[in-house]
Amino acid sequence: MPHLIVRGIQAEQMAAISEPLAVELAALCGCGTDNFTIECLQTTGVFAGKVVESFPFIEVAWFERGQEVRDQFAQIVTKYVLSLGIPEVEMAFVAYQKESYYANGEHF
């Protein structure tokens, strides 16, 4: 169920890496590729009074899997994003709490 929320990277670019990325992440997390959601937000950056390109940033929302898995997850995502010719990407993880996550009105 990891959700990758992507800013500053075009949807077409993420689509090009989405299949092998999901396969590698699924193997790491021990789940199916259908558990992953990748969404690309259309954003507009603003800096010093000008409109600029948004910085490549990925927020990963998931149920915590520990530092080792988190580190490997970040390395895998970074590898694929850099393969697009993007020189730099940052990432942050947000951990859901099972008692605060609901599906069809029921918490996990």
C-alpha cells in the first residue's frame, strides 16, 4: 500500500519507470505490485519573485517497515529517478498508524 506522491517530475517520466520500479519495491516490501500507488502532482514552483520548475520531491506514505527497508526503498526510487536524467531528487516518508488508517469506514 505504499503511496508515492511525486512533484517536479513529469507523469510521462514516472510512467516510463513505473513497472520495473514497482516490481523492485514489491520484492523489497514483500507485497504485490498492485499494492503501490504512484501519483504525479502538477505543481508550480515560485522562488525570488519568479515562477520556476518544481524541485523533484517524492513523499512516500506507508506503514512503517523499519530503517533498513526505508533506506533500501529510498535507494531504489532514487536509482530509477536518476536514470531519467534528473540530477537530484529528495524524498520523505510519512508513516500511517494502523488505527488511524481506514478502508471503507473500518480501521486496519
